[in-house]
Amino acid sequence: MKLLPMIGTSVLLALSTLNYASTISSLNKSEAMNTLGDRTMTTISAATLNGKVIPNSFTGYFAKDGTMNGGFVNKPDDAPQTDKGTWKVSNDGKVCVTWEQWFNGKEQCVYLYQLTNGLLIINTDKGFESLVLKDDLKDGNQMVH
């Protein structure tokens, strides 16, 4: 009999979590520009490269002029450790980056979702890209030169 209240509580918790997830929306153009412009982000130790989530942390600086620099803590097997490129934000808030070397120079786009303690990054195929904790989004260029 005591199992029934525990199951009910678990179901309610799961439903409220699903309800919350369905109510968050991606940042709009202005919010995305303000979140990234002249800032450096460092992801948790999980980033997506060439369609695979790799156990690596990415750091990227988004200059206000639309240029950027990026690097991984550890060199990925099939890509250079650092790269430079350009970034832009479309009217619907989609953030697109074109790297010189990574992804063979093909534009990669994501949506940003503001969380209480960070930023969730989802690719345009609605797949996990990465997560940036609030403390790891810093003003200015924090890239090691």
C-alpha cells in the first residue's frame, strides 16, 4: 500500500518536469546577441563535434564584429584543437557559426535556451549540443593567447 503514493509522486514529478521542458523557448535574436556578444563561453565536458558528443570542453569567444575563436581542452582525434570563424544570429534567434577548418567550413546552427543556472545549446535537429554553466559565460575575450 505504501508503494502507491511513491508511484503517484514519481508520476507527478515526471509530468511536471515534462511540462516545464515544453514551456521553455529559445532565445530571440536580441537575447542571443546580448548573451554571446563580446563574451567567452566554456561548455561542460561534453560537446558535439561532427555529429558526435565527445567528452571534451569547448571554449569560444564571440566578438561583436561577428568573428570568433574556439578551442577544445583536448585535441579531438579527427580535428584541430583550435579554429577561428564567424558567427551570426538569424531573426528567429538561431545562432550559426562557420569555422575555417571544423565541419569542413560548413555552417553549423544551434538554438540557445536560458536555464536558471546556465545555457542549454540544442542543434537545429533538436539534438543536444552542449551546456554552459552560468559561471562559465564571461565578459570579454578569455581565450588563452
